[in-house]
Amino acid sequence: LTEGNYTDITQRCWDYFVYLMRNVTTSELCEWKVISRPYSELQHCLEFWADHLNYSYPNALAEQYIFQSHHRYFHNCTVEHPVYGDPPEDVLLAMIIAPICLIPFLVTLVIWRSKDGKAQA
């Protein structure tokens, strides 16, 4: 089979995805439980036909359709969980210095306890 066949088939995968997405409302576009079936169908179709026609997957054409789906349908979806940055400098400094200051104390404690144990033996 030729590359033209794969191009035609991936277009059909895309057309089917668009067909499945026709009833998804704008407010539902970012709800995974609503869009997971159409999205998974698109991905499965692209992967199945690439495998069937001995193309590697992912490939440039398949990725183009995945990117197109995100650009057309999911571009307004944002991550619900905030992205955390670094803590304030004073907190970061305390988190670094505290364990460093504990090390000499713990070493001293271990040495003291080991000497104490030898004296009893």
C-alpha cells in the first residue's frame, strides 16, 4: 500500500473524530469523561492503521491530527491544579540549612552512643 492510502485513511480517522465531537457542547470540551471516547477513537484509528500498513507510530501525519484536535477543540482547556513555583527564599533557605545543621548533631549522637555501648560490654 502507498503513502497516499495512509493519508486517505488518516483523513477518515479525523472525519470520524469530527463526527463524534459534533454533539459535544463547548462547556463539555474540557471534561475527560465526555471527550475520552472520541479522542481515544482517533488515537486508536491512527495507531491501528499505521500498524496495519507497516508505518511507525507515532508518525508525523498522526501527530498532525492529534495536534489539530487540540488546536480545534481543546485549546481553551487549562490545567485545573495550579502549577507550583519555588517557595519564598527564606523558606527555601530554612529547608536547606535545617538538615545540614542536624548532621553534626546526629554524628555526635551516634559516636557518643557507640562509645557508651563499648563501655558496657
